[in-house]
Amino acid sequence: VLSRDIGERPGRFYQYDLIDSLDSDQVVSLQLTNRLLAGPSGEGREALRFDLKGDYSLKRGRPGDLYSLINYSPDPAFSFYSEGDCDLDRLAWRSLSSSMVWHRPPFDFGLSHSYQRNESELLTPFVSLPLGRRWRLETRVAFNLKDDGLESREVSLWKDMHCWEGRFGVYHDRKETEVYLLFYPKIFPGRSLKIKSLID
């Protein structure tokens, strides 16, 4: 495996999800990782990250997949993230997702795009605005670009409760309508408790 990185130890490289299913003595794998830091040397935040990971099967005599990741955050008010999995043999994307968030107090705007080959392609804008000191209203709509239809809609109300964040919302898609209540404990990032009810 050939790897290149700027300012980061090899032990922190992204792990390639598909490498476990391949015979290592029959695959040549190449990884390229580049980072651009903003601010004083050694103290700057990561403003840009670009990763590429690909492989070539010696047994089959052809390339496999190419994984790409781009994370661009020039300042705290704007961020862009994109990652994809490309089939090099067919020169076609298997999956591709990207998102952009722009924070302009007191509003947050965002736009995300997701693509799954032979399945769906969605474009989802969202907006978040304050309702008082600790309340926020967020709404998002997902458009299906393959059939020019509306895929889903969601409206939610957020409440900052110091140690917790609460969220009450209504989600509706082509199959069902869901009313839910979510709690996020700030001491355990990424964890949540969800209570939901489906409406026929």
C-alpha cells in the first residue's frame, strides 16, 4: 500500500472498507491524503481535506473501486462535504453524497445531494431559524430527481435544555407519516432517545 499524507501519521489514515474482502497478495492499493491547515502553524484548523483510495486487482487484471472524500471548511460559517464510491471498471458512480451548510446568524441554510446507482437521487434543501432564545424551527424537503417528484417533507422544533437537546417533529414520505420526539444528551455525542408514532 502506497500512502501519502501531509502532517498526519499513517496510523490515522482512513481504512478502506472493501480491503477485507480482497486477497492482499493479489491487490495493489493506493491511498492519497492531503490536508490544508488554516491559521498559525501547529494550531490551525483543517480547512481542506482531500482523500483518494483505489485498488487494482492483479488476479482479474482490472481496477476495482475508487473512494473519494472532500471536506472543505474555509471558515466556521461555511462547510462543504462530499464522498463517493466509483466503479473504475465501468467508470460510473456506485454512490455519491454531498452537503453544504452556510451559517449566517441567526439563520442556517443547507443543501444536500445523495445518489445511489439504480436506486435514487435526492436533492434536499433545509433552513433553520430561531424562535426565541433556546428554540429553533427547522424544515427540509427532499426532491427525487429521477422522477421529478417530492420524496419527503419534515418540520421539527428544537429546544436547548442545557444538558439535553430536545426535538419534536413530523416527517412525511410516500409511504407513511411519523410524529416523533427525540432527546440528545450532550454528555454523550451521537447518542439519542427516540419516541415515535406512525400515522396511517
